[in-house]
Amino acid sequence: MIVCGIGAAVWLVVTGQAQSVDGLFLVLTALLVAVVFGLYVKYMIGRAMEAAQPPQAQPAKAVAKESPVKAAPVQG
């Protein structure tokens, strides 16, 4: 779709159809389609590269030491 959008815009310019108001609208639409699909591809490649990375090692949590003073049990 990216290549088709750019190709359509180039074809409209080369054939002279981009000189009319309708042609300018078609050129802008074709370029917009190319940009949207380009951003989509960039996003998908980024997501694929993110998923391919190994998970980061998390630091070990410190084990809490037991305090020497214990609370008295609640009676009731």
C-alpha cells in the first residue's frame, strides 16, 4: 500500500492530472494513505523487535529479617 500510494501520486503528477483541484485532492489522499501505512509498518516492526528481546532480569528482593521483639498476641 505504501508503494501504491506513492506510485499513484507520482502518476498523477507525471500525467498532469495533479494540476486540477480534483487531482490535488487525489495526490493528497494517495500520500496520506502511504504515510498512514508507513507509520503502521513502523509501529509493527517496533512491537516485533520489542517482543524479540529477552526479558530483563529483575533484582532479587531482600529477605526481611525477623525482628527480635515480637508483638504480644491479641487476646479477646
